[in-house]
Amino acid sequence: MKRSHPRVKLVVPTTGQRINYLRVCLESIMTQPQAIDVVIVGPAAATAPLAEIASEYGCRFIPERTSGLSNAINQGWEESVADYLGWLGDDDVLADGAISAAIEELEGNSDAAMVYGRVKVIDSEGNHIYTMRPGKAASRVLKYGVNLVWQPGSLYRERAVRRAGLLDPSLRYVMDFDLHLRLSQHGTLSYVPRILASYRYHPTSLTATNADPHGERLTVMRRYLSRRAQMLEGCWWPVAKCVGRVWGSLQILSSPRP
């Protein structure tokens, strides 16, 4: 029987202040071979320009009911009839064939709650800085705060998200980390060894503006640790932070120079 709706729903949350980046983001989605239900969610004050862009790219714009990144994504995911869910920051870019590769992995692994892959880090002009290659081990060390499972290169099984719950609006920086930990309780996190997206690092990106990169992550991590692991946190947490730093440095050193 022919499907009456796209299998993938992607939300693009935006403040409406990075229109050039937003266009690049939407173009990368629209060039995917699959039909994708794309929803732009942004402030009501920016309705006119965002609705115009949505019409230009054949997608929808929804004015946000409540401010905040997590609220915008949750609103965009509401009443979804898609099999797979995801979101892409308005300054990030999907790789060619990313959705096909992600769906293929999810269809080949019925136990997978989500799929993640490699992510290129680019600068404000789109120049390649380095490539994050998390590997299969990333899903095993995630609960210890070593966050190598990057959201731009991820796609989620819709029913797993419904079981695990939507994004936590109280979190500003690590709502993806929290979701991934909850999804790991409802299935496996499956790795695709190819580039699925590009993450744009620039002065106004969330990562760049986070003055305390470990604070919120520690709060979330403690929600899912066993009592024994929490008691021994002072022993293993410094090691975990070191592992994360070393792994990140290795990614930079191993990436070809532009």
C-alpha cells in the first residue's frame, strides 16, 4: 500500500536571525532523495520572513508557542505520523545521502532506537576544521559523560522517542545528551561510519556560548548513573573528562588539513 506521508520528519528551530545559514541548512535537507516533512519553528515576530522562506523551500513554518530550543523542537514533533524523527540547527548542514544511510541502518537493526554517525566541524564560512569520528564505543561511554554522540548526525526512531519522552525544556545545552541517554534505555544506539552532517562552530553557536561545558552535563549524567557509580564519581569522572579531551584532540590531529 502506498504511503500517504513522508517517513521522516525534521524540525529546524530558528531565531530568524541567521537567514543565510538557514537557507544552506534547508537546501541540504531538500537535496536528500527521500520525501521529508520539514517544519521550521521560530518566533512569531519573525513570521513574515520565515513563512516566506518555508514557502520557497516547500516546507512549513510554525510560530513557537513557548521560547526555548527544546520547546521549539518538541512542538515541531507534535502529532507526527513519521517513522523517524530528527532536528537540524539552522546553522548546520546534512551530508549528501545522510537520511538514506540513517534509514538503512535503522531498518537493518530493529533494536536500534537511534542512529548516529560522523560529523564534520565547519567554521562560520563553511570551511572544514576537523571530522568527529565517534565510533561504536561512543554509545558505551555516553553514560559516563563522554559525549561523542553528536546530535546533527543523528536520526531517531519515532516510537522510541515516544517511549523515552521528548526533550527536556529545562536544559539549555545538553538536551540531546539527555535524550540519547533515555533512548539507550529503550534500544541500542547504532553507529554509521560515514559523515552524516556538518556542525557549524561560530561565535553564536550554543557550544561557543556555553561558559561551563561540564556543569549541565554532570547534572544530566547523574540522573542515569547507578548509586555505586555516583559514589565513585570522584574517581572516574576526571578520567572520563580526560578521555573526552584526548579523543577530541585525536580527531583534530587526524583530520586532513584544508
